Amino acid sequence: MRTFDLAFIDTLHFNEVGLIPAIAQDWIDGAILMVAWMNRTALKCTLDSGEVHYWSRSRSSLWRKGETSGHTQILHSIRHDCDADVLLLSVEQTGDIACHTGRRSCFFQKCGDDNEKKFTAALLPPADACTELHRLIEKRKCHPKNGSYTNRLFDNGENHILKKIGEESAEFVMACKDNDMSAIANEAADLVFHLQVALVHYDVSWRDVQSVLVSRRGKSTKPS
């Protein structure tokens, strides 16, 4: 289990009742999952155990996230803002459910939406651009759209999808050889898009790719 230094607690600015807001963020795709409160005890329990604890203002008691639902949060890192009065927790969310409603994130409503029927299918929390792109490609596969380039790729099948990856790779290489920074960025984006189409075709999630990358952090990648 990872250990954390408790000394930084004394540098934090708790409010007048000894609490500090804590934002829980998915450790892989950066999605904001929830916001709750911590006091010194909750923070110390979190750092000691590696499982996130909060302070319940309604019950005036300490609670370990997921103690009844099983949807625990494993702490991967913690940081505070420039004023040291807000915490950001990077967490691994068990079951991918953080909200008491059974949704992935507590932030499933858009401001201005007042029709409850709109929330029967939970909105996914905003994440990184590549995750958002993967969601869109998955949506196109499940719900084809007329005139969609993505759907044309799927319709043309495996060989066409793989051929496009080869073409885009070559174009990326040529942009690099030309030392054209704008072209490099654009060709890299095209390559990532076509890679993601292939991933969706083979039912491999972008999160699986991200998880592999995260698992390699700090490890030597030199061949044996």
C-alpha cells in the first residue's frame, strides 16, 4: 500500500468549523466524480489507510466512502490549491460508481436543464479529449449517423480501418520529416482518431489503453 506524508496537513487552511472541501477525480481519465468534506481526522484516516474517508455534515460523523455500497475510493495522489483551502483527490473508484444515485459521477445534470426526464440516462462526466472522442466513436458504432465518416469506416470493414491507420501513420511521419509543427499536430490527431476507430471495432476501450500507460509510469521501458 502506498504511504503518504502527514506533515502537509498542518499547512492546510480548514474553515471555521474545521472542514475543507475535497474534490474526487478519476485517476485515469480526469473525470470529476464528487465533492465532499474532510476534517483532520478524515484526512488522516485517508492517508493512513489509502481508502478515502470523508466527514458527513448531516450525520456529524466520519464515513469511509463505500462502507455500505462497496463503492470505495482508493487514493492514488492528493494535492491542494494555491490557497491550501481545497483538496484534489486522485482516486480509483471501485465499481466506477461514485454517486449515491448509482451514477458514475454526481455531476450528471447540466445547468439550465429542469426536465427530470432528461436525466433518466445519466450524462457522463467530462473527461480528457481522447476519452470524449472514444465515447463519440462508440456512439457512432451503436447509433449510425447518415453521412458520418466514422460510420463509413465501420461499414467498409476491418481491412479498410487498418489500411487507414497505415496511411495516417505515413502522413504523420512525413509531417515530422518536413518539421511542420502544425501538420505534425494535425496528423497526430488523425492517427489517434483512426487508432480509436480500430479499438472500438475490436471492442477495446480507450480506458484499457490508458490503464496500460498508467501501469508503466515510473517503470523502465528499456528492452531486456
